[in-house]
Amino acid sequence: MSVHEELTSVQRCLDDLVRSVGRLEKLMGSGGLEMRRVRSDTDHLRESIALLRETAVTAAAPQRRPDLVTISDTPYDPSLWVDTDDEGLGARGRHAP
């Protein structure tokens, strides 16, 4: 099965769970800690499936390659480096003691 079909199946089961929890809540009442916890867990599961569905849609989208940048093989203009120090070697024209 594809990811889309699996998510649809999970969504169907989750909808059945939500309906069952609703019926159970009518029979037992919604005031108890246990029932509130089951309702909260069901809501969290619904949110998690929605996030998973969004992730699956994003992952299924074709990945776009970044634009390539052409770098010329010609040497840079040496005047660009006149006022810089050679890293680790100190300033030009000076030498170690």
C-alpha cells in the first residue's frame, strides 16, 4: 500500500475511535478524570495524524535541486588582496623575530 492509502486507512480507524469515544462518553459521562484523559488522548492522536499527513504531502513533493553557480577558472584580480594579511603568517613586509 502507498503512504496515502495507509494514512487514509488510519484516518478511517481514528474516525471510528472518535465516534466510539463519543458514545462511551455519553454512557459514562464526561466529568471523570479517566474519560477526560481518553478524550484528550484521542484529540492528540487526531492532531498527530494531521501533522503526519502534512509531512507525507511535503515529502512526496518532488525535491527541487538548488540552482548551480558557475565559478570561473580565471584567477582573481590580485588588487583584491593588497590590504589583507596572510592568515597565520602575519602582515606583509614583516617577519618573525
